[in-house]
Amino acid sequence: MKYRREIDGLRAVAVLAVVFFHAGFSGFSGGYVGVDVFFVISGYLITSILRDELAQQRFSILNFYERRARRILPALSVVLLATSIAAFLLMPPSLLQDYARSLVSVAAFGSNVFFYLSSGYFSTASEEKPLLHTWSLAVEEQYYLLFPLLLAGLWFMRRINIAWLLLILALASLAVSEYLLRQDAVDASFYLIFSRAWELLAGSLLALTRPEQWRGPGRGTRHGLAWGGFALIIGAVFLLDQKTPFPGLFALLPVLGACLVIAFCDPSGTLGKLLCSRAMVGIGLISYSLYLWHQPLFAFLRMKSASHPGVMMFFVAIALAFLLAILSYYYVEQPFRNKKRYSRNHVFQLSGVALAVMLAAGLAGMLGQGFPGRFQQPELMTSAAGSPFREKCHTSGTGYLKPAQSCTYFGQRITWATLGDSHTVELAYALGEKLKQRDEGLLHLSFSACPPALLFEAREPGCSAWMREAVAHLEQRQEIRHVLIGFSYTRALFGNLEHYPSLPDKSPVNKFMAEYAGLSREELREEYWQSLAATINRLLAAGKEVHVVYPIPELPTDINKAIMPMSILHTASPHDLDHMTSREFYLARHAFILEKLDSLPYGEQLHAIKPVERLCPHGHCPAAADGQALYYDDNHLSIAGARKVLQELNTTDK
């Protein structure tokens, strides 16, 4: 097919949108749509090549995969090698082990599935995953595993019939994407091939219908349509954000926009001249390498910064990404596309070796549990761990673990229960250890990200139903005499702590179903409190002794970053682990819920557990004590931290 400079220019628009979005630059809240533009371009270009080969009876699946290997694997292998070395030098054991898992998934071209199962694309934790961006490569390779064979198998049909069939498949994929969003399966819709295939199919359809041969629109109309498509892309970049249900129908903006630009952009027009400019084409040519390099650089920058990196730091990282991309393009991508320099056998052999090395390195990191011996204080790092029962006993979603089937441990006589969200998981384990001494045990009831939604409908799927069932179940269990209750109150009511020491004041509206949208943030917070108070009162009325856990002090940064030396070449953390935050900040951050909790009628049946008094006895809150981490991230206690909070809890019945 004929080379089109304007498509390389469109690549530049797409990659810059993604890079600026990942850098967090203002105005690029929807920059993630650049990936959707890439999908359309890929579908169009590769299907155009397949179309010409099939028409000329030159199609070979071996040739196709050779081209994909030459295009994808050399630069990817170099970036993975460099990233893995950096990960080994810089990452703490827990993060290195997680990185190793992602490396294995990349080698198997299944990283989209891995990240779907791990965390959301827009979560704060995902920003520090060096290989997060490889999910889109996995989607493409999964698509091209079957599409060439499908197209070749259908080639006996008339082209228009093939196009209709692909259109049906595209609409079905779009429907799957929208359905998943409506079922709150946002991550599945974002990451998986079934809900993304329609974007690649859109490009494939465009290639099959050969827009260069369309005779209908005049020159002025074609220019207008091209500008309209470009406006759709730019509008999506600036108007969409992380709260937009995506991909779904909103993805039609960048997808249709890319299709219109590809179909109607003329190099002689104003838009064509812009996209065909030397700068835009140059960026487009290095766009693949730039896409590969930027995310690892950004991830390590965030990981090693004590606070959120500033704009200038990201400009430096972007400049470095451009430099590495240029070097990759000229010294890695271009040589491997030269068939005289590297034959097909060489390409396949080197590809196999590269994938095997990635797989072996990833498995070694997993089996070696992140190689804690790299650092001088491996015990401190390995102690930053949550409950071993978290995965088994902590529930979520509409298919939640029923209270009657929930975990019990360690003793035979179940006399205690814990009730709350993820902040009670480690407390439950530490409490179970104390009860075990008398062969008593506890019932573990915790639901991820679930507020005390007894009286209101929470947005978190399954939360309200679980809460009502859990309270009713506790009321019926006469042998359970004590209930420990706790939630991540302030994070739900005011938002996560993102830029310490700034105090967030976000509305808790996202914790409530849509019918509560008309209430003010003050009214919503009161609804939350009334529901929490009602939960406590029902348990008291059922004859339980209730132990209310006050807010847990938060760290200004993740514990894994706080306790870790800058690299394995350093011996100590750059942070003051004994003075991570202050008691004064704690009181300001949690002022609302502290006032509410202090108003409860404590006495014989109702007791207060105040983590700040155990964790911050001298006015400052440490990240570690006695050689052990007190947290396993920035707001959840580790087992050691939970033991410290409950150290003086009297578990003996009066």
C-alpha cells in the first residue's frame, strides 16, 4: 500500500495525548484515548496490507507474523531489559514480585488480562506499574492471532459481504463493552479483547472499503469531514476524564474521529499539511518506541519521589523518553526491519530467545519473592505485609461471601466478630491471635470499599445488601458477645490523601447511588454518620459489646517507598521513618468523624479503640517500629501494626 505521511502525523497526536495524560498535565484528562486512535490506525494499516496480499494471492501467515515480530519485539525486548534492570536495582521486594508477574504476562502477550485482574487503569497504584502500558500491545496481538486467518478464510466471499460481517462483529464487541460498563465491570471493559476488538475492526473495515476510491464527497466536504474527525479526537482528549465510563459509547469519539481523518485527510489541505509536517511525521515514526519508554520512566519517577513529581520533572522525563525513543528507532527498530541484515530465521530465533529470557526473569522474580536479600534490611521490607487471610476472607462484589459462610479463626468457640471494610482485615487477624490463647475465635466480616451502608444504598456493588445481612447475622448469633467495628471513614467522606499535607475535601457522592446526587456533601456525610450510628445501636440492642475502631493514621507515602533505600546500592531510607506524619495532622484530617465518634455513649457495652494513641504516642506517627513496618501500603495496617493497635485490648469476658 502507498505510504501516507498524514497517518504518521496522526500517530504523533495519539502518542502525545497518551504521554501528556500519563504525566498528569492539565487539559489532557482524556489523553488515554490516544490508544484508541492507535487501535484504529493499526487495524487500517495491517488490514490494508493483508487485503493487497490476498488480492494478489501472496498471503502467508508466516510472513505476517514475521512482520509483527520485526515491528514489535526488538524495541519491546530492549525496553523490558532496561526496565527489569532498573526494577531489580530500585524496587522493594513486594513491588518487584508484582513486576515479575507483569513481566511474565507480557512475555505471554496477556498483560491486559493480568492488569485487569490486578488493578484499575486509573488507580493511583497503577501509575507506578512500569509495564502497565503493555496492555494495549497484548490486545493487538490477541486480535492479530485470529484476524488474518479469519480474513483469509472469508476471502472467497464478496468484499461487501466480508465488510458486513466485520461490521456485525464490531457492533457486537461495542455492545459487550457497553454492557460491561453498565454492569460496573469497568476494568473488564477497559482491558479485555472482547470489548476492544471493535476499535481495531473499525480500522479493518475502513481498509476493506478503500476510502481512497470513494467518489461521493467533494474536496471541500472531504476536508470538512477530516477536520470534524480531528475535532472529535481533540475533544475527547480535553473533555473526557477518568470518571467517563470508557470505552463503551464514549470511545466512538476517538474511533470515529480517527476513521474520518484516515478516510478524508488530504495532504494538500490545511489539516494534511499540519499532520504531514516534518515534526509531526518525525514524532509519528518514533511513536512506538516513545510509547514503550515513557511509562517505565514515569513509573520510576513517581516511585522514587517523596511527593508527587512536579511538572518540570515530567518535562525532563519526557525529554529523556524522546531521546531513548530516537535511539531505539534508529538502532533497534530500523535494523531489525532490514531483511538483508536479519533474515526470517534470525528474527524468529531472536524473538524466541527474548521471550524465553523475559519469561525466565519473571518466573525467577516470582519464585524469589522479589529477592529481599538485595537490601540490608530485608526483614523490615517483608514485614510490610497484610493478613494471609485477606484474599480468602475479604469479600466484594455482588457475588460476595455470605456472612454465614464467612471465615472463622483461630479457636473453636466463636465469641468475637469483626465488621467493616478493608481497614479491619489485619485487625481481625491480630485479634484472632489474641483469642487463640483461650481457644476462642472470631467471625471475619469485611467487604472491600464498603461504607457502613445500613440505611442508604451504596454505589459499591453488593455493599448495602452485605451490610444488612452481616448485621442481621450478628444479631442472630447469641454466642458472639463482642463485635469490633471499623471503616475507612475519612477516605470515604473527604477523599484519599493524595498531596500531603493538603487536606482533601471531596464530596462523598461517589459512595452513594445516583438518587442521592441532589444532596450536598454535608448532607451526604450526615447520612453516612446516621447509618454508622444505627449499625452500632443495633449491635448494642442485640446485647453485643461493641468496640469502635477510630480512624487509622495515614502515611504521606506508601510504606514500600518510605522504608526502601533509593536503590540496592544504598543502605538507609531517605525518609525519617520515626516522623512520617504528625498527630496534629491526624486530628485535622479526621476532625469530622472524630467529633462524631467522641459523641457516642461509651461505657460497659461500648468501647473506643484509638489507633493514634498506640501508633503516635509522642506526637509523631512512625512508619515502622521495633524493626517492623506498621503498614503494608499508605493507609492499611500491617500485621505488626494491627498487633500494636490491639496490644492493650482486653479480650477476657468480665
